[in-house]
Amino acid sequence: MSFETAINIVESSLSDPSNDYDECLIDFYGGEPFLNFPLMKKICEYVWSKKWIKSYLFFATTNGTLIHGEIRDWLLTNKEKFHVALSIDGNKEMQDINRSKSFSKIDLHFFKETWEDLEVKMTISKETLPSLAEGVIYLHSFGFKIRNNLAYGIDWFEPENIQILSQELNKMIDYYLEHPEVKPCSLMDLKIEDRGYSEKKWCRVGTHMVVFDVDGKNYPCHGFLPTSIGKEKAENSRTFNFNLNENLLDLKCKDCLLYNFCPTCYASNYKESNSIANRNLQHCNFNKARALACSFLQAKKILVSEQSSIVNKEDYSKIESIIQIQNQITVQHFKEIFLEPIFQLSELEIVKLANIKSNGAETESLSLT
Ligand code: SF4
């Protein structure tokens, strides 16, 4: 992208009072955006030198390999105005498998010390799946928040992969129960209280996000760029109305309790099936195992809190989801994969949870009267 194209976009985004937002996150997107550091620097310094109507923050996701010398110093100087996320896929072994032996080129301590709230993006591949828990625990040791992504290439119809995933989720449950102060990685942090099927949109595509290609043309998100989805589909996507959430509903999943927190990518759906709503059922067993593991972890945490009398209001709304997930996602869903139930609470634990909830509801109604 040329400097002029970039500045035209930024000017129209930050100086037009008719835009219906107050603040803007300006995200440089790659490949690796720091490969074109001189252009990024020029754009940022131009924008910082002017006054704008809208507030804004610069942002980039980097693989960290170029963050040394001049770039490192510049980021350190501007760390309040320029935030980053780091793509790192676990410990040294995992990172070297997924990303061409790049671990030794990343200064993890610099990232940890420069941005307090830094989020790392951890991609899980077939090769690194067996070390998933180890990698997550390693990244937590730096205090990073972790967002997990699934790489293409894991066949979730393959029972072996679901078995390996479940073993790893089990290890993570043990870790999070031993370390309640650690915020679980995104894989283990489902908002299970949002259960059900609604018109909730999964991401910011097309309404709270716009992506500009190198020529300055806009698209609903990165997934709809011509390089991701092909020229013709990318062009079509520019006419889609993402405000109409009914366009995004997948009717084949309408009876699924997990629908609202089952991840979907509208661009991938469109690429694979010509429909933005049509989910790929390949991830179904993966999502079910994950929801069960999350309900199990959250139940155990609530039961521990109850012993120390610190169950809070949010826990009451989770309990109903936990019980429903535990009752509905059973070994039947995994009959070719597991012989025995996985992440299943005992009957006694379910009864205890139900009691905690009904005692909580009573206390609430008493305090209302
Ligand atoms: S893909 Fe599976 S888990 Fe996700 S909403 Fe559909 S039926 Fe539920």
C-alpha cells in the first residue's frame, strides 16, 4: 500500500464527524507487517503529528522475529500509542515446528515487559496438538493472555485427534484448578452462560470492522480479501449486509445448545459453501469436547468456591448452563471415540450445583422483597 492511499483511509476514518463511532483501532495486517516498518513508521508519525476528531490506537500482530534494534527502540518509545499482539505457538519445540525454527529470534521478555496486557495468538497444528497443554502453561508462565487458533490441517473427524485434544484439555483443567488466579486461555474460557441459539453475531465482520487492500479497496474483513477468497467472491462480499443477523443464522444447528459459543468464520463458510451462514460440521466434535471440558472446569471452580463461601452472582447463571451441557452432551456424541464418558460430573456434584443455584435464587428474591 502506498503512503498516500494509507493516509486517505486514515483521514476519512478519523476526521469525518458523521462516522458513527468515537474511537478507532488502526490495525496493520500482514503476513508480517514489520517487514514494511519504514512505511508503518511514516504513517504513524504523520498521524501523530495531527489533531483528529476521533480517538485512535495503532496495532499490529507480529511474529516477533524482526522486533530488534531500531524497531524495538521505536516500539518502546511509542508503546502507549502502538500496541501489538504476538503470534507464538507454545514452547520452543512447538514454535520451531510451526514457524520455521523461529523461536530463538523472538525476545519474549521484551514483549512481556513492554505491554502489560499483551495477548499472544497461539496456533494449534496437528503436529503441536499433543503438546497443547505444555505450550499453554509455558506461555502462562510469562503472564500472557492466550488466544488459541486452529490451523488448517487438523481433521476433527479423526477420532485420534479428539482423543489427543481431550487428554490435553484434561491437563489444562488440572493446571487451572491449581492456579485459579490464571485467566484460562480462550480454548478453555467459553462463556457457557450464553448457551442457546440466537442471532448473536460471532465477530465484528462488516459492521465494526473494515479491511482495506493494498489498492485502498474495502472488504468486510481479512477473510474476504481477494488473496484469501479469490477475486470474484471478494467482490461479492462487498455487497453483503452483516447488519441483518438473520443472514448469519445456520438453521441446521438451530437445536444446538452450544450454538452461541461455537466459533464460526463467515468468510471460510462462504469460501467453502457459497453461504456465509453455513458452518463446517468438521469442528462439531471438537466444539462439543471443548464445551464439556469448560463446563467441567467451571463446575469444579464453583464447587471449590462454595466450600469457601465465595460463590458469586455470575456463578448462579453459569450453573444452569453447566447442568444442561452435562446432560445433553453425553458419551452418545462421541460413541466412536470414547468408551467412557469424558469430563462428566458425578450425580452428587450436579445435585450440589443445583442446590447452590436454588439457594442463590432464594437469597436474591429475599433481598428483593
Ligand atoms: S457445528 Fe456442532 S457444535 Fe457447532 S453449533 Fe453446529 S451442531 Fe452445535
